[in-house]
Amino acid sequence: MFFRLFVLASSLFFNLYACKGDYVSCIAKVKDSQAIQKNFLSIPITKKRRLVYAKHLPKTKILKYDPFLSLYLVEDKQPFQYPFDINMRLQLTTAIVTDKVAKKGHFIHNEIGLNTLARYSKKLATPALVTNSCCSLEGIVTQRGVIQKEYLKHFIESKTVQYGDIGIRVRDKNGDVVVSASDPFMKENPFKKGDIIVAFDAKKIKSAAFLMRKILFCKINTKHSVKVKRGSKYITYKVSIAKRLGGGALSDTFFERKGLYFDKRLSLVKITPAFQKYGLHRGDRLIQINGVLVKNQKELREHLEKFKNYSSLLFERNGFEFFVNIK
């Protein structure tokens, strides 16, 4: 009995101390838990599991993997007494924390889907954690930006790693959420570049970050309503949630639905069997689509919508250029 009371008192003292706001205890917790390794994160979230962010396969037993955000859930063979929890309450203060220092700051903008990670006002060497003064996780800091708590929680709690897709990419513009690109290969995709997303399931949409969370976290094949403003007209569409195939650390050009995956320079890194009949090889670099030069995945996405029924692709291989026509 005395031992249990001692453990309870120690835990209570730890948590109260952690909420003082100076983040000294959070630095100590990051250090003691060995949450930051040389070039990856390994954060204890229960006494038996760790959340890992890494660009390589962890050496311990992998329970779950998210290829979009490079997240792993792994077995913890050396349990840490005080695992990190993910804070889902509103917080007034946060800091970016390593095992040596903490800097108070705030989010400049939130994470917009898988491609645009959040930005924080302070910078430290990556990887790092963003926590509140009670050392609860608000996000993890990577070279691409901050993966925020909503995505961490979704990954940890989901049985399978899947994201929803309705065939659009969006951005914030003058207070509106605007479609920046529409997937031409998604069947019966009703959306057009420039559409303003007004509501999702009758709930008003105020930011691109909020909308993308709603879409990505939907179950596959569920039905939803999306209200858009196109010019002066308002239209409500009924859509079915498809499986997201690209984004984040993966290629996201819309060609993923056809079986082609590109790197940042538009060189092919993966070709599924369905596309091998076109004679393409890994390493072939895309130069043009229908006569238009494209330099990156963003430009490719934005040009594709103009050619929904037919695309002529110019590739380069070892100095030799050749066309591939797809429908």
C-alpha cells in the first residue's frame, strides 16, 4: 500500500512540476525518455509503445507504418515510466523542445493535409518536439515542417493507415478555401480548379487545414456532401470517399491513380504493373505535359486538369527524349 501511495504521489508531483511553464521538466523528459535520437524521433506514448518518425526502418518490431508522414508505431522493449500524451485541449503556450533547450513560440500556420506541414515561429535543429507546458505533445518537428497533434492522434488510434480523398487539393485565399488542383483521373470528380469550398456535410469550412482533416480522416467509401461556390452559383455535390494514394513523403501528382510515382524532380521512382505496357523505366524524367514544361509536382498537378481525357507526356532518358500518350 505504501509503495502504491509513493508511486501515485511521485506521479502527481511530476505532472504538477511539468505544468509550471518554464519547460525545464520537458527538456528533462525528452532527454530521459531518449525521444530524440541522432536523426529520428522515438517518443514513448505508452509503456509498451513508441511513436517513431524516421526516414529509415526502425530496428525494433514495427506495429504500424504511415508512408505518407514517415511515422511508425513500434514495440518498446525498455518502457519509460512517464510516456507522452497527445494534448487535444486548447493551449495558450507551447514551445519547441529538444533534450537541451526549449523555445516558446506559436504556430504560424496549421498543417494543410499531407503536403503542407505546419510552420512554427521558432526554429531549432530537427528533429524536435512541440509540447505545452505540461509536456503533452502538440506536434513533432521535421525537416519538412511540423506534423501536428491531430495527425499523430489519427495515426496512433486508427486500425489501418488510410487517408480519404475526394480528388482535390486546396489552399486558403482571401478568407476562402479554394481548389488549387482537381484530380482528372478520379471517376466522376465534379470539382474544378477555382471552386470555393463552402461547406462539408453542412458544416461551414473556414480553413484549408480544417477541410483537409475532415476529408483525410473520413472512412473509405463513405458518402458526404460538399457545397461549393462556382462563379456566382452555389452547388452541392454528393461524393464518395476514395483512398488517398499520394502525398506527404510520397509522390502526389494525381498520376498515382494511374500507377506512376515521381520524385521532386519528376523522375519516376515507381511504376505499377498496370503502366508497364508503356515501356517506361524508373529514372525516366518527365519534361512536358501536352507541350507545357513542368518542373515540379505542384506544376504537374495544376496543369493536369486541363487535359482530363488525353495527355501527351514527354520523358527524357539518358539524353534521349520520347513521348508517351495516355488516356
